[in-house]
Amino acid sequence: MSRQLALWEAEERKLQPVFDDVASHRLAPASSALTRYLKKHPKSQPALIIKMYITHKMKGEEGEEEAMKIFREVMVLGGKGKEMTGRGVWWVTLTLRQMGKLALAQKIYQDLYALHPQAHQLLEQVFLHASAANDVPTMVEASRKMFNTTKEARWAMTAGWAEWYAKAPQPSRSVGNGAFPDEVEDKNALKVAGLLVGMAGQECETSEQFWLRSQILLSSGPASYPTILKLAREQAADGSLARVWHRMEVVKEVLKRSGSERQNEWEEERQWAAWYLEEEDTAARNYAYYQYLLHATALSTDPEAVGKTVNLLENLEKEIGSKERAPALALLSIDSVLQELAQKGEAISNDAWPTRAASYWAQWSAKGSIISEVEGFTAVNSARKEKVYALVQQSAKKEASNEKEFKEKVHAETLLLRAQPASWVPQEDDVEKWWALYKAGLDYGRNLPPTDVQPADEAGLISVNLLLTIWSSSSSDEKPLWKAISRLEEIVEKSPVCMYARYLLIRLYRLVGAPLKSLPHLTKLSLSEIQLDNLLHVFTERGGAGEAVLSKSDKEWKEGGLVEKATGMYKRTAVEFPEYVKDALSNESYSKIPSIKYLHSALASSLSHRALLVERASHHLLSAPSGRALPKELVKGLKKAVQGLEKGEKSENLRNWELVYEIGGSLPLVRDITELSPSGRVSDAWLNVLSQFWLNVAEFQAGGKVQDITISQGEALEAAEQALVEVGGKVLSVVDAALKGEEKEGGLAGVFDNLAASFTAPKQPHSVNLTLTSLLTLLPVVDLAFSRLAEVAKPQKGKNKSAYLGELVLTLRKARDQVKKRGLEIVAEIETREPGVEVREGDKALVEGIEKARKEVLVNFKGLFK
């Protein structure tokens, strides 16, 4: 150790209280102590390193430039040898990784390893950082060096993984066959990868080793298929769930790719599955193994295979059928699988099958999965389906006397409802029948704690869905929509944890123009960080920011709100997912890496993320003091989104609609019925136009280049959104050119003369709010352009200003009044509209509350305009 390193290590011991403060997240006192220490010791490398970390932590992206300046000082102090203590290296690379600068962190370890080639720990970090940064050549080289040096089995497997990763298409969770890689074109490309994993030994000691070997062999092509089958049958005939699951999936894929060439292998698979179900108690209670058995039976070439499988299932049913439904379900499903996969005859006779179905229904009809199970085992045989549905109709007619019978009745009615043709339109009697069923079911949840879901909730939600279906067939009549909201409120009153009702209420309150009333339900959802990308869209997309400003309820858009948490989540995952790759490799969890990489990529190009950037930009302009520039990280995100979309990179739609309860079958989807915009859903074309518009606002604020925006068909822009982009974009483009000494033909002539045609007063309440938001947004855009132009156009002694600039200033000064006038005209028109809804006495308070919330939006709009 050099004398300098010894001195720095001594300094680290002196600074231990600061390190302790940082470890306990007491950054302010740590920063104060460091400032005092650096006044006395300005060349202290350990103090500068921890200052770099604190600067980034406290200031985020705004402090990135300052943190990098400190980093350069640290490197200068290290001299030509780039000396740094082990602790210093750890803190510096941690900070760089948190800033997303993986390549720099990797280079530090590479430089240190070059100086200390005997230090294997440094080489391991080079490999891990290269893997995280997707630096494939360095990753391959470093892993091979680690194996050659250590001769450890772990590094043989890891080097084999790196070689495979470098030379073969990787499995992707988003496309095609998902968990399986495509074959390589060069049949010799993976010989080295195969040799390396072979050096780890013949035994697959973990399920991950089996997964990796099978994936490499699968990538190698048909010549390796016999080896995969042998490996699966010798190394994964039993063991952990993960090992056996990988075995079933990879064998199925091999035999699918082999076609008729290896058809006879399916009988051996059938025999294995039968043996495993008999020998392994946990397998007999897991339907996945039964599905594999049925699949293998259908494709088996043994003429006695079906009979043997039926005998096995009957024996299992006798043993465990009283407590486990899997054997009985497999017996009912076997003919459907045989017909679907092999067009084979009947395993269960037409005489025996209805008796089995009736027995199954009697025992398991109260279970939540019964609907999909019945539809599954009756899908390919219409005669059997008729008999089962006759049984279902009988159950639907029975009166329930206990909770089990109530659930059976609900499931029977649901099956019959799902069987209705697409042309069927529910009537008021259908709605009330389900609501009466809901009311009756409340008796069975009377003594449940508030944290439990009511058994009746499903019936209530179906009644609501039918109301929305009626409303969608004649949307001019709002009564069914308002009644749906009323009943959802009743459901959450009786069942506070019914997330389906709360989630749909958020959607419906925005649809009827009363977003303020959705906030309590959003709060009650208690969304976790991992759910923000999937579920928050129902609150934010299509004008959520403007609604928050108009209803003076934007706490979720401010510091500490859900929008800030979502923004933090996107930043954090961009940094953390590469770390997860390192963790997976350190733990030899190779099968996790494709999913990690997919999620990393998907969140970076998430549709919800990109739409949230647009809404955040809108909220900033509407709520921040006039002229304040859009935040740097927001502009950076918009730029990345526009660049990706213009390159043809599709947004990844991770939005989850599972909390919108759907009846299913041929009935319309509630998420389609309640679509907020009549112009269509948020799409990549929509995102590209709106993101480019907000990027132009940011560029104009910063004195950059404003791009022309072309609007064509297919963007699904509402009329007000299109008007904002066209009018606001024209203002920014013309004024930007004027500030640079250019004159655009026509200037701003006539741009504001026909606002009544561009900004109309829509009938749909949500579109009204979107129109008001667009007008409200246009005002600061005009102000921004006017203030920049007016400053340049001021008369100066001895200089004549351009008449063109003077004309633009006058146009923009007048435009402000024109925009205000149009906004107030729209409000006046809406205020004269009659609610037009006849309400029952029980709904009166709800309707008055919604009308009040709507009026508050109009009042607030007028106040903001003044």
C-alpha cells in the first residue's frame, strides 16, 4: 500500500461520523460536517468522494453537473496510478451507478484491474459492471478470464452464459415463444458456450444450471434436441418446482419444434407425468402437471395412452377427489384437449360425462375459477355444452339459503350471461335482477370485518356493468351512467376494500366531469410503487393534470403525491434494474435475466410513462409561476420519448385493466365503454404530437430550436388538443423565427380570428374539461411568446425596430384577450345547459354533488382566466 493510500484510509477513519450520518440518511448534518472538514483539508479525496455522493443524493439531476465536477477532482487527486482506497472505489462507483453512468463506473474497475491484474475481485466487478451496462465483449472476456484463473465451476457456467448471450438470440418475455430463444444461424456458434458449461460438471446441481444448459442446447438447433431430452430426463425428472417446470416447458418446446419427427417421444413424457403425479404428493395437487399429462396423452402414439391416463385420473380422484378438484377437472377436460390437439375420439363416454359434470358442479360450483373451467371443458362439444348449461340454468333458478348456494347461483347466472350473443342488449329487468341478487348476498357478509371482500360484490359489479352497457347503446341518456355511479358508491360503502368499484369510480367521475370526487377513491386504492405504471393511468391520462388544476385538487401532482412517486419510480428502476442483473449473475440466477432486461426496457419506453411526461408538462405550465422553465429531467424524458418514437420504437403498453371488472363473453368491455376520449385511446402517434409540442415549449424557453409539428390522421387527438398544438405551435414557431431575425410568411395573421371553430363546447363532460384545459394552456404559451418578443421589440435610441416584430407584438397582445373571450364563451354556453337527468330520491345527493363539482370547475376556470 502506498503512503498516500495509508493517509487516505486514516482520513476515512476520522470521517467515520460523516459516513454514519450518510448511512442513516442524515444528509444535512453530514454535508455541514464535510463543508467544515474541506475548508481545512480541501485536497482530501475521501471527503470529496462522500461530498460527491451527498451532492447527488440531495440535489438529484439538478446537482449532477456539480457531482461530476467533484468526481473529476477525485480522479485528479488519484494521480496517474488512479489511486483510491477500497472504500473510496465503492462510494464513487455507487454514486456513478445511481447517476446512470454505468460505463464510467465500469471504466474505474477496468483501470484499477489493469494496474492490479492479480486482484480477482476487481476482475469480477469488471464482469458484473459490463453485464449491467450490456458491454458484451468486455463481459465475455472478463468471465472467461475469471474461469481460466479460478477454474471454479461457477465461473464455467457464468462464462458459458456470457458466450451464449453474446452469440445467440435471447428469450424475450414480450414476443413470440416468450421463454425460449430462437436458433442461431451458425451451427458452430455455441460450441464454446457448450464446452464451458460442460466444464462445470455433468450434474445440474441447481434448477438454474439446468435452465442454462437447456437454453444453450435449444439455441444450437435440431442437432442438440436428443441431448436436451436426455438432459431433461436424467437431470430434471424430479426435484424442485422450478426444475420440473423448466423441464416440462423445454421438452414441450423441443417436441413442438421437432414436429412429427419425434412424435413417439410424447408417450415417454406421458409415462413420466403419470409417474410423477403418482409419486409426488404436491404434484397431485397442482393442476399444471395434469395439463402436461393431458397434453402428452393427446400427442402420444400409443393407442392405449388415453385409457391409461383415464385410469390414473380415476384412481387419483378416488384418493384425493374429496379435497382436490384437479383429477376431476382433468377427466372433464381430457376430451377437449384430445379434440384440440389431435382430433382424437372420446375418452369419457357421452353417457358418463354428464354425470361427471353434474358431480363436479355440485362439489365445486362455489369456487371462483368455476366459470373458466366450465367454459374450458365444454368449448369443443356443443352437445355436452347444452347438457351442462341446462344444469347451470337449474342452479340459477334455485333460491340460495347459505353462502355456498349464493355463490353457486351467482356463478350460474354469470355463465348464462357470458353465453349471450354480441347483439344482446340488457334491459332494466336484467339490471334489477342482479341488483336484487347483490342485496340478498349482503346477508352472507354481515359479520365480516371491513377488511374482507363481501361475497355479494361480484353481483353488484355485474349490475353496474349492465347499466353501463345500456348507457353505451344510447349515451344521450345519462340516467344509467349516474345510476351506475350511485350503485358503485353503495358497494364501496358496504365493502370498503372492493378495489374494482373504487377503480371504476375514478374512471366514471372523470367521465362525468367531476374529477374532484375521484380523489377519495384513489387514496383508498393505496397503490404501491410497483403498481404506479400499471394502474395510475386511470387517474392521469387524457387531461388528468388539467382536471387537477381546474378542480383545485392537485395534491397528487405536487411534492409527495403519487405523480412524484411514479416519477421517482421510473428514475429508480432505470438505475436499479442493471443492478438486478448483477445480483442475478452473482447468485447464478440466469433464468431471471431475460425478465429483468425486458422490464428494464419496457419501463423505459412505457406508454404510461410517456403519457405521464405530457401531463406533467401540462401541470407545470398551468401551475408554476409564469415563465418558469420545465424541469431538466422532464425535458430530458420528453426528448428521449420523441427520439424513440421518431425512430419507430413502439411504446410498451404495461397498463393493467384487471381492476376494471368485466363480465366477459361477447358483452362489450367496460374499459371500452368508458373510454374518456371519443377520438380514441392514447397511442404512439398521440404521444409523438403532444411530446413534440411540449418539447417545443421547453426549447423556446431555453432559446433552442422550435420544430414544426405535422398532424396527420390517426393521432386520436381531440379537437381541443389539436387546436392547442396547431395554434400554440404556430405561435412558438413564428416567434422563435422572429427572435432569430427570420420572417415567416403570413406571420400570425388570422391565427386567433377563428377560435370558436377550433375550441368548441363539447357535450361530453370530460371533453369539456379537456377543452378548458387546452385553452388555459394556450394562455401561458401566448404570454411566454409575448414576453420574449416584447423585450426584443422595445425601441432603442438610434435603432429602428422591424415593423414585422411590432405587428407580432400587437397580435399577441390582442390574442390574450381573444383566448380569454373564447374560454368565457364556452363556460357561458355550458352554464346554460340543463342537467337533463331525472333522479331517484336516493340518488339526489349524489347528482347534486356531481353537479356542484362540475360547477366548481367552471368557477375555477373563470377565476384562473381573470
